[in-house]
Amino acid sequence: MGCGRYDTKETMPVTISDEVLTAAHISEPELKQELALTLFQQERLTLAEASRLAEMSQLAFQALLAERQIPIHYGIQEFREDLRTLRQTEHL
């Protein structure tokens, strides 16, 4: 996972103990989703970046945003990120 809006493919492993996950009553996928939602809401990640972090399709992530009543902010940066993602996956 890169650090939003930077052109890097580096990853940073994060280890959270099972004890913490159990105490928080949250699974690893749920934790990734919560982090992605928070960073998206703070406009620190684009829609594409947040959906990748949450390991969800953009459509599924948008549904989660709607469920949580988090508005979607979609500007020039997000558009460029989506174009970059499409080019990387050879859809454009």
C-alpha cells in the first residue's frame, strides 16, 4: 500500500495483534475498511486509493460510504487517479 497521492509502489507492513482485534471486536478486513473510510473522509485518500486499501471494488466502497452517510468528494485529483488506475489495468 502506498501513501496516498504519491507515485510509489512501496509497502509498509503493519502488525496488529489478535488481542487488539479481539478487544476491539473487529476483523482485519473490517479494520482496513474503517481505516480507508476515515482517511477518505479526511480527504487524505482518493476514492480509488481508499477502495484499494479497503480491498473492495470502488462500487462496493461507494456503497459503504453511502451506508455510513459519508459524502463522496470527487475532484480533479480523483479523476486523474481513476485515469491512472484504468491505464494501469489496460482498460483505457
